[in-house]
Amino acid sequence: MAGIGELPQRAGSVLDLSSVRLSGDPLTSTPLNGGDDLLLMGRAEDVSAVLRAVAELPGARALPAPAGEGREARERLSRWLRTHTGVADAARQQEALTRVGLASDVGPRTRIEDLGLVSRVRLRLAAVVLVGEAAADVTHIVLDSPFAEVPGHQRAGLRSILVRELRTSGLGAVLSTDSPVDALVLGARTIELDAEQVAQEGDATTILGRPRGGLTASLAGANVMSGLARRGWLSIGHSQVRRRTDLDGKVYLAIPTDAVTLSVDEFDPAFRGESVFEVIVIGIRDEGSLLQVRLSPADNEAGLPLVADVLDASSRRAWGAITPAQGGETIPGGPVAGTTAGEAPAHRTPAEAADGLAAAHGEPAGTSAADSPAPGTWALLQPGLGPDLETQLRRITMGSRLWAEVDTQRIHVWSVEE
């Protein structure tokens, strides 16, 4: 993403990143031209190590996050700006602070500890302004998670200020984020890191649409693994999970976490009969509004290691649980917002799920139990695990054995060559 109005010395500059190596391989063989940006995504430890190495390169300068507490937080803004930008003139510092939106009562003599989180981010942006104006030898700034923990309603404005100042000065940036919105809006070349290696490199569409590392797999809500396509069939390891495909050769694939149906019964009618296998619960975790389980196959020749959704406590999911008795409307039958036709039977409206649970336990659908389900029933995604929240939580403890099936039609597959 080239800058607008670059300074001459930056327009023709190049930041060579080939000397930054991970597991013996270069971070990238493509240099960064003046005004170009590079976005790193991945585990914090991997990303921070790479950013430290980049900051040591000629033409790069790291601008760390101002400390929120401790001895460094007692520094005045003037000293912090002088240390990291080389600009000591108080008038120029004040101009930069005002330019990035800090309040009029914030000036060079203000102490960092008197600033809130968002104001400290603005202080960092003021440093970008000063480096752009005064440090002719700097072509790229290095920012580790510049918007970390910033509330969403303020993040967009701060991101716009950063882009504006980079473009105004002609500076490029090497920065990190775990936000898909950052990746899309910044439009920079992106590298995903995983397990001290480069998982992939490309634009935001490629990185987010073809997840290969842990972070993008989490953002996509998917299990990411490799497979092999041969003679019209996709096979995944030694498992019995297979599906038809037009591809040939080695592939990557993503199995959505909501494409896994679970049950305590191997012969649950919800299973389509494609390939049902036994799994063991080896982990339980929250992921946003979701409660998920990590599963290990009881037999590696039959199943796959997976993460599967169990509960969805999102407000959107809860909409369908607000009945007329609770001040809501009578809503015609239909999928819960965010689901689609043809989805696995586990993903039904709260009323449908309640009917199914009642029927599974010998109760006729449409009875009072279905009309007034137990608290939390609306959040259940896996009817096969039990009729209510308490039962399901009891059945997904560590070491529990369940039965699982993957909706193979929802597996996203792409060639390793892409």
C-alpha cells in the first residue's frame, strides 16, 4: 500500500526483511518499498520476536506502547517523545499531541500515568507524527499491537489517524494485529506466523479465507488441517472422514466448528450415517459467545481431532427465546439468525430444539416443556448431548466419551499450491 506524498528519501527506500529468519527460513523474500506496510498476524510470542528483529534493521524504528503503570509511567510526555522520536522541542511535541486528538490540557509536561488507555495510544500516534517529520533516516516504523484492548467504538478512529499520518509522511509500517478488521481496512501485505514459522503470506482475503495458522483458524471458527485429494476423493489422515472433490494432490481444509454434530448415542437419528466416530473430551474452552470442546478420536483410524461448538450464548441466539410471556413477539418458525438452510440438525431454532429434545425423551412436541424450555435451552447447539443445560454440562467433562460426525459438505478445501 504505497503512501501518498512520500518524502523523496523514503519513496525510493527498501527495507530488506530476508535477514529476519524463522526456523531457518526468511520471513519473506519480498522487500518492503518506501511507504509500504506489512501486517503480522499470529501468536503473540511469535509476532513480538519478529518485530524485535525487524526493529534492528537499518531504516526501521520501533515505537513501543507507553507504560500504563510503574516507574516508566511516571515519565513526562516530553521525555518519552524525545527518547523515541529525537524531537525535544516542546512546541513541536504539543502540535503533534493536538494533531492526534489529545485533549487541550494534555501537553509535554503531562505524566504518562495520567493518561487512559486510548490517550496512551494517541501518544504513540503522536510519536509517529514526529518521526515522520524529523527522522529522515527512518523509512518504516514498527508497532506491536498498536490497538490492543482499545474498545471497538474507538478503534476505527485511531486506525484512521495512523493511516493518515503514515500516508502524509510517506512512512511505511510493520505492525501486528489479531483483528480481521485491521487486516481488511489497512489493506497491507499480511504474513501469518504459527509455531515459529511462516504459515502463509498474501492479502487479507487470502489470509482470512484460507486459514492455515492457529489465529486465523480461530477467527474463521474452523479446524484447519491438511489432506490428500486423489481420484475424486478427499481423505484426511487415516480417518474415515471423506468427501468428493474436484481437486487433486495435497490440500488444506477447514472444518467449521459448527459442522460437527455430537451425541451420547452412536445411533442418534441426527447423524447422517456418513462417518460416526467416538471421541474423548480433552479440553473445554470459551471462544467469544461460544462454549467449545476439544476432542480427540478414540481411534485414529476412524476419527479426527476436532474443536466443536456446544453452546452459543450470543444475544442474537437469545432473540428467539424471548417469548410473548416475556414481552416479545410470536415469531414464525425458521432458523435462528446466522444459520442457513441445510445446516446440521444440531442448529435449529430454540423451539425446534426443544421439540426435538422432548421427542427424544418420550414427550410429544408442542407440550408445555417445549413451549417453556428450561433456562438456557435456547443456547444449546447439540441436542444429542441432553435435554437441558445442566445435563449437557455434566456430559462434556474432561475424559467424557461422545460420538461425533462431520458434515463433510461444509468442509472448505483448497490446494496447497494456491
